[in-house]
Amino acid sequence: MRLPRPGPGIGQKLTVRQELACALRILARVGWRENLSGHVTVASHDGGMFCNPWGIWWEEVRASDILHLDADGEIITGRWDVTPAVFLHTELHRARADAAVVVHNHPYYATLLASMHERPQMVHQNSCIFDDEIAFVDEYGGIEDVNDGTWLATQIGNASGILLAHHGAIVTAPTIPEACYKATTFERMCRLTYDTLAAGRKPEEIPADARAALKPLLRQNTPQAYWDGAIRMLLRDEPEVLT
Amino acid sequence: MRLPRPGPGIGQKLTVRQELACALRILARVGWRENLSGHVTVASHDGGMFCNPWGIWWEEVRASDILHLDADGEIITGRWDVTPAVFLHTELHRARADAAVVVHNHPYYATLLASMHERPQMVHQNSCIFDDEIAFVDEYGGIEDVNDGTWLATQIGNASGILLAHHGAIVTAPTIPEACYKATTFERMCRLTYDTLAAGRKPEEIPADARAALKPLLRQNTPQAYWDGAIRMLLRDEPEVLT
Amino acid sequence: MRLPRPGPGIGQKLTVRQELACALRILARVGWRENLSGHVTVASHDGGMFCNPWGIWWEEVRASDILHLDADGEIITGRWDVTPAVFLHTELHRARADAAVVVHNHPYYATLLASMHERPQMVHQNSCIFDDEIAFVDEYGGIEDVNDGTWLATQIGNASGILLAHHGAIVTAPTIPEACYKATTFERMCRLTYDTLAAGRKPEEIPADARAALKPLLRQNTPQAYWDGAIRMLLRDEPEVLT
Amino acid sequence: MRLPRPGPGIGQKLTVRQELACALRILARVGWRENLSGHVTVASHDGGMFCNPWGIWWEEVRASDILHLDADGEIITGRWDVTPAVFLHTELHRARADAAVVVHNHPYYATLLASMHERPQMVHQNSCIFDDEIAFVDEYGGIEDVNDGTWLATQIGNASGILLAHHGAIVTAPTIPEACYKATTFERMCRLTYDTLAAGRKPEEIPADARAALKPLLRQNTPQAYWDGAIRMLLRDEPEVLT
């Protein structure tokens, strides 16, 4: 399929802290959170990462609230504390260069499937961005130290869409736009799967060859265009996110 | 049934570009989209069509963003690119003079039924506007060229409410107001059908003769009145759509 | 149970036209409508009635849009036309002095149950305001003339919460506040019933003697307090409704 | 697990009346109410309690509307009347020093489960804040006097998350922030339980030892952080709540 030319963009260059603050609010707008739970990390060039602070809701975070952490999750700069579950992120970043962005929270339908011990099924074309990259981590009792984080990273392997039983979801991507697009798509995939099961039907996945063909197409231009439009609309309504 | 006199109207004459931009935002407001996906085309008097640009969300589009395309989907005027899937539209316009407006996206309940391989059922009187005009296209792997578009138009035949398996929906109509009204009604028909199935019941359709009698009544005045009110409320909140 | 003293009220006296315009917007806010469908009539002292005009959405109507009709549904004063289905109202007002307010539309869960041929069940205490006043009208093909309206009024009998198969709902009450409160409660009763059925359970109604005891209590003070608060919040946001 | 440092707080000291008015609006925002139903009481140092007035919706209440009651539910100060069902609160406060805050209303999923005679199940980690503290009160016909209140308190025992058959829910906590957090979590637990049942599955609870380990962790810092963020966002939009 022909690659479309980029759209209007956002008319300015954002810092990583600004992009992360925007991502948190965009994901909150699509319901990708349970109250104040959840954290998103973005790998930084120094081997560390940026992270939202503990104790601030995703929909109210500003760029100046974002923390800079080292590779072990220790705070380098930032006014607020970091989540004690930061090892969920540090060890996944250490293990996976492609997972530059790690999103974790408890969106409703992902959480529902996770509590039912059901895997999301690729019944819709857009879900195929997760082809061969879905994992279900069955035993999960909290990530309290480095060892827990290492164990979790091993369970996750190469997956980018992960359900944690009785807990929530993780989505990974190489960039912030792709992470936002994939997180939104993951929750919709979980809802489609749940609703199919609730109707007493077995979800019928798209055939494997079609899934494999769709995956690279879906990763090409759509995540950036998704992001640009979401940013434009967010900045129109809540420009203080950049401060 | 007596035909009611028109209501207050909208107090101004809109260009087709303005009407199309309004239609996209009205449909976004009723949830008729998945993120930035989807396109709506309106046949123009020169044999071409107007189309929303790739890379702009339906809820942020303005009249000046609308593209003018020729009959083959090539851009005549416009600042932005067109979707690579434009052949879904060009070949349907070529085949069907009545389908002056072609709406395509992935609204939730239509997408859910399409992924379950279920047809929407006319269990509610307003659904009868689609009487004898529903199609389910079972094999669908993307519309990447003219041949794909021609094949799809053949599968669609004379239908105006179409589900694309594992993908989404198409609604057609002779006018923009009717296309908006029918698209809204189609998604509601899909939701009613899904919820009936989810309760373990077989949807009981309205009898064929009643459906046939209701269809012309539903097409008479309601679409224009739906449109006028939706426009009045949209322009009150988002007047920039016309720019 | 002790009767509580009235709350703060609304601080002004509204005309019937103003009250009806407010009722339409309040019901639209709780989702009690399908697009621009539906009509609410309020009996007037001259034996006629007030009615919302055809072609204006419930959420945009103003007091000056309200029509005054005679007992046969002919327009006495008003800028816009009346629904051709006005006989649904005229003959019910003629038959039932207690039904001074008649609300009709297609709220989602009522419409869903009506399409499934299921009656709403009183599984929640507040539903008992409809005790012994629920009807399901099984054969319904549109109300196009006085004879249709008379037939429908006969089918309805003394009911105040009515489902019309494959169509929608009617709620009646002696006052506008009670009609709004009952309509809201009716839709919630339908949703509770549907969700119970969707879980594969038989709805378990509150016992008959408890229902009968609750009904007069629910009609006492709650409708007026519901109305006053709904009006206060509506006028804060949309004061133009009174114009 | 390490205890995180507190976040930014709310930058001012609120009175109990202000906190209670905020709590009512926060709970209304998350859908924890049926119309104008429901009441929240907060024990006061004089052995009495603060309570929202009868006849004002939760989303419109202000600090100056809050009533001060004595231990028997009689009004000490306040412009409006108290609910006749106040004995639901007075006798629970009398019996339970830990239940300094008592929240009662009819949130949708709690009400649905209560009408289906189903207990909420702890299928998600956050639900474990209710471990060993869930009660289902099976026979319930209204709380009209002290005897009814005493009977109800006996049925509730040490529970902090209670379903009342065919009626609604009660949540108790020692502080206003914890009461808000627990109420939100209780409704989500009920929704997860219902959706699991609706899919024809038996809810699989987290094992007892894991539940017991999670419970104190969930009560530590999260309720205060939930509250602080919810207050910050509420005061940004609706500062008049404090007046």
C-alpha cells in the first residue's frame, strides 16, 4: 500500500518531558487508567528514563512534574517521588532496547480479561499491530524489587501487549506516538474480545498470514498521525500541560 | 402519514466543503470513528469527489482541509494527502449514482458484529431505512488499488449499509444529511443486534411488509431535520469548522 | 416514613412552556431520546396541550419553540409544525385525566427490551413507582390517525410505564416533575432488567406487598426534589432554555 | 513495599464541611449516585455527625449546605432537612468507631449485583482493600427508625463494603479520603464481577493469603493521593463547592 504524506503536524518541537506529559493526558482521555494508578517511562539517552511522579493523576500532570531517573530507578531530578513499582520498568528497559516506552496501568477491559485469565484475540485488523507480540503473565504478586522486575521481563519476552493476571496491562513501543496508538488499540482489542466472549462466541482471529502482512503497515504512518491529531486537540483544550 | 413542514433550518447556505467538515464532526460526536481512521466522500458535479484528508481526526477537521479529487482519486486541490484506500470510494461512486455520499470507518458495534460475522437485524422501526439494503462482505483484506475497489463495489451491489468482516462499516446515501442520519441509525442497529445476541436471544426482525412500508417514510423528512439540528448545535460550540 | 421539608427550590416561577422546554433538555441529558425523535405533551387548562415542535432536537429547544395545541392536536399557536404522530398523545390525554404529561421517545434500554419483547421488572426499590402500572403493547405499526390513537390508549389502560414493541417507550404522570423522575427511573429499570437477562438470570422482583408499600412513598417528595435540582443545574449551564 | 513520599497536596486546609461537599461531588463525577438519592455522614468530635441535606443533588452541593446533626440524627445547624433514612447512619456510627465515614447510594453496578443477589468478588488486586469486609444484607425494607438502623448495623457487623438487596450500597472508612477511594473501588469491583458473570464465567478470586497481604498496602498512601488529585481537579473546575 502507498505511504501517505505526513499531515499538518503540531507546529512546534516538544521536549521529551512535554511529550510524556501529553501522552499521559491523552491516555487518560481514552480511559486508559484506574484513578491515579499507573506509570509510563521513556528511555533517555543517558541510559536512564523519564517517568511520571507518584501521587499525581495522569489527567493533571504537567511537563515540570516529570521525573528523570537513572537505570536503577533512582531519582536524578524531579520534585516528587517515583512509584515503588518502578522495577516493572527498569528491568524491561534493561532487557529490551526496542521497548523504549513502557506503559502500565489498569484500563477496564484489559483488567477484566486479565481477571478472567483470557488473552486478547486479534479479531480486528488494527489489532494486528500486536501480531505475535501478546503475552499473558499468569502469576503476579506485585513488583517490589529488582528480582521481581527481572522475573517479569523474562515472562514478557518479546511481547509488546501484556496482560498481568488480576492486575492490568503493559504496552511497549519504540516511540511515544506508537506507545499511545498501541495502548489505545490494545484496550479496544480487549473490549472486542470480551464482548465476543460475553455473547457466547469463540473469537475468530484474522488468519496468521493476513495478520503478519498487516502488522508492518499499521506501524508505518498511523501512530504518528494519531499522535499529531491527539496533541493538537489536547493543546487546544489544556495548553498548561506543556508547563 | 402526513408530511410535517420543515423546521427552523440553519439560517445560512453552506458549501459542500463546509457540509462535509460538519458531517465528519457530527459523526465523530456520535462515536462513529476509531481514532483518526475513516473517510467520507461526496460526489462533485465534475465527476470527481470531495474527501477528508488523511492524517486529520474527524473531530478537528475544517472546511479548508477538505480535498477535491478526480474520479480516480487523484488530488485536484487540497493541502493534504488522501487515504491510500481511496479506491473503496472511487469505484463505489463509479458504480452507483445513488451513492453520492460514501461513509467509511470502524464504529464500535458495527466493528464488533463484523468481527463476529453477524449481520445487523432490523429489530427497531428506524432500522427499516436499511430494508433490503444490508450487505456483509465476508472476505476483505484491504483496498489497495482499483481492482480491489471494483471487486468491493460488486460485493456491495445495491446495499447502503455494509459490514466488512474484521474491519468496519460503509454507509451510503444520496445526500450528506441522509448519510449522517443513516450512519447513526446503522450503528444503533448494530448495538441493538449485539445486545440481543449477548442476552442469548435470536433477534426478531420487524415483518417484511412493515419494513417495506416504513422505509420511504423514514427517508422523507427526518434526515434533513436530523441534520439541521445537529448543525445548529455544532456551530454553536465549534464555529471554526466552517473555516 | 417521615416526610422531609422541601429543599431550596429554584428561586423563580416558570411558565408551563418554560417547564416543558426544561424537561426536554433534562431528559436529553439523561439520554432519554434517539436523535431528534420523540415528543412530550402537557395538558393545558383549556382542554388542549403544550407540545415540543417537530424538527427541533430536545437538547436545543427553548420555551418560545413550544406549541400550543387543541384537544385534537391542531396548532393554536406556535412557529413550527407538530409531529404527525400527535394522536399518540391526544387520545391518551382524552382517556386519562391523571396522564396530564405524556412522554414518548426511544431511550436505548427501553427500546432494546421492547425489541426483545421483554417487560421491565421491578428488581430495584425505585422501580416500584411503576407498581401495577406497566404495559407492553405488542402490536404497533405507527400512530397515524385518531383511530390509531384510540386503539393505543385502550391498550395502555391505566399504565404509566409502557413499552411499544420494536419502537420505544411512553411514560405518563400528573405533573412535569413526576414525569421526568419516572422517565429516568423507567429507563434505569429497563437497563437493570436487560443486564440481569444478559447474565442469564431470571429477574427477581421485589415482593408485591413491598412494591405496593413503596409506591406512594416514592411519589411523595422525590419527584419535586429531583426536578428542582435538575432545573438548578440546567439553568446554570443553559439559561437560554427559558427564552 | 517502600512507602512513597507524599505528592503535592492541595495547598490549603479544608474544613470538614468543605471536605464533605467535595467528596459528594467527586463521587457524583464517578457515577456513584442515582439522581438525587444518597447520603454521606462524617462523625464529628462532639459525638454527632456532618451530613449532606435532603433535596440537593450531590453534584451541586456546597460546604454551606452541609448539616450538623447530633448522634440521634437531629439537626443542630443547617438550612435544609435531613433524609428520613438517617438512622442508616446514626446506628452504624454508634456501633463502629472505625466507620467515621458512611457513604450510601445506589451506584449502577452495585445496585445491579444487589438486585441479582450476587456478592462482589475480589478478582482484581485493588479490590483486596475490602478483604474480609464484604457483607450482603438480604432482607431490607427501608430504614425508617432507630430499630431499623440498629438491626442493619448488626447485619453489617465489621464489613466496610455492603450490598443491600434490591436497593444499593454502603461503604465505610475511617477518613473521607479513604471513603472516596474505597467507594470508587467498590463500584469497579461490582462491575468486574458482573461482567465476569455476564460472560458465563465463575469469578476467580485472588487467593486468601495474597488478599490479606495486599489489604494494608492499599490502605496506606493511595487513598490520600487519590483524594488530593481529585480535589485539585475539582477545585480547578468548580471552586464554588467550598462556599
